[in-house]
Amino acid sequence: MEHTKIIDSKENLAAVSNILIHTDCEQCSSSVIFSIAIEGPEIFSVGMVTDLTSKDTDKFRDSNPVNTEDIISLHEFLENCNGDFKQIF
């Protein structure tokens, strides 16, 4: 049995709709996120396998996006890291 939910949906005045859907498969334990864009009569869809659970999508939906400074900070951290992540965490 699959568990599917709409994570986000948007519609604008130009008859364009965007829908983000997450689905979990209890049988194989895999998850997929689909992005569907509807522009008038045209429908575009992209899907990707993910390790995000349905709960994760709720958690991250309203979080701030990663920005350039976040990436630079992570790069600097890893550059100065000795690789002992056990000690760090």
C-alpha cells in the first residue's frame, strides 16, 4: 500500500499550476517525490527517488533554503576538518 500526499501546490493567474507530491511504498520502503507543472494544456512531470520520509517533507517544507554563505561555511569547515566525524558529533 502506498502513502501519497501533496507537499505543496501553487497556482497563478496565468493558468500555471505547480504540485509537489511525496509517496512512500510500504512494500519496498522506497520514496519518490514528483514535481508536476501544468501550463494550460501541457503537463510536465519530474520524479526522483528520495530518502526523505513523509515526516521529513513536513519538517523541511517551511525551513529556510540553503544559501551561498551556508555552502561556503560548510566548505571551510570540511577544509579544516581532520575527518574524525565521531569526535565532531
